[in-house]
Amino acid sequence: MKQQALMSDFVYQVFSLVIALIIVHAYYVAVVRPNSEAIMTEWAVMQEQDSEYVQEPSFYVIVKDYEQESEIIIMFWALAIIGLKLKRNITESNLLERRLLNLSDGMSILPQDARDHARALQALSPQERNFLLPRALLAGLHRFAATRNIQDVSSTIKDVCATEADRLESELSIVRYVAWAIPAIGFIGTVRGIGQALAQAHKAVSGDIMGVTANLGVAFNSTFVALVASMLVMFLLYQLQLMQDRLVLDTQTYCDNYLISHMQMQERNDS
């Protein structure tokens, strides 16, 4: 089940990257680059007619270069991965609203009853059984049946939750890489733009500053788009981390309230 989930995640990440690449590149070819070329041509004409003409900022000109295209592609790739994990987190959180164990208030669980209560969890669908809450409850019940010690049950549930928290944290490594890669691509665009601007500095000395300003625009626009994209990705990443931390903590609380609080190591004597 774990290997199938890992393979499914890998396939999803590959396909989401390919789809983002196709859609964004198609939009650039059909819309962004034709519009940016038309706008820049208009700017050049207006500049020749009026030396004091001030260019209005244009979205198409700001995002027209290859660095900005790459930043937007991997931004959408990261958003697709975050969206999948948000959906899974919400689905798992919905289990916390259900009573997975048939226990009424005041009802006790004895060690010999643990396996009977575990059958209710084992009857869940394979997908739900692989979620954190059922796994934590099953681990606690099996531990209780084996050791008859409530403290061991509590430790086992905490270990399961801690392991899940580490796993969720490690699965976000690709998103963190994208959040680092976006500004890095922006810096590449900055270096490229400044380098090309310096290469045309001799033209600026003679009065033709169009080439210098255009290449400086590449430098600044790539950095601007990179910062905006990385801020969006980081914001959603931190929101996802917050939801995952809440899931782990809420699972521990659920197990304390609906499992551990009902456990007894032996029957009470009414006499």
C-alpha cells in the first residue's frame, strides 16, 4: 500500500509538471509573446514621436521572458502538489468527526476486548484504514492487548503520530525545492539581463538607450515575478504545514478522548 501511494504521488508529480509546462507554454506562444511584441513596438514608436513619453507597465511585457515562463511553470507545479496534499489532509481530518469505535460514554475497554474493537477499524475501506487516525487507534489497541499497560498505549500512539509528522514533513521537500528554485531562476534572469545591458553600454554612450533599458527590464522583471511567485508558494506551503500539524495534534487528542480514557487494565470490583 505504501509503495502504491509513493508511485501514485510520483506519477501525479510528473504529470502535473508536464501539464503545467504544456498549458503555460501554449499560453505564452498564443497570447503573451505576441501581445508583448505589439506593446513594445508601440512603445518604440511613441518614444520616437515624443522623447518624454512615459511607458505604462504591461503585464505581458513583465512576464514575457523565458525566466518568467519557467518561474510560472514550476509555481503551478508546486501549487498542484500542495493542492493534492491539502485534499488528502481535509479527507483525513473529516475522519475526526466520526466515532470509529463503538464506545458509549462510561463504557470501558479491557485488554481482552481490544481485538474486538480493532475489527471495527479493520472493516474500514483500504484507503481510510491507511489514514493516520485508524492506524493510531489500531496500534493503541494492539499494544493494549499485548502489554495490558495504558502508558504503553499512550506512548505507542505518540510514536505513530510523531512518525507520521516526520513523513509529512519529508514529503514537502519537493515543494521547498521549488520555493528555492523560483528565486534562483529570477536571479539567473537578473544576471542575464544586466550582462546583456552592459554588452550594449557603448550604444547608450552614443544616445541609443533602448537596448540597455530593454535588458535591464529583463533583469528587474524576472526578479519581480520570482518574488511574487515564491511568496505565493511559501504562503500556501506554510498553510499546508499548519493543517498537517493540526491533524497530528487532533489525532492524539482524539485517541486520548475516545480510546485511552475508556481503557481499564482490569475489571472493577463493585463490592
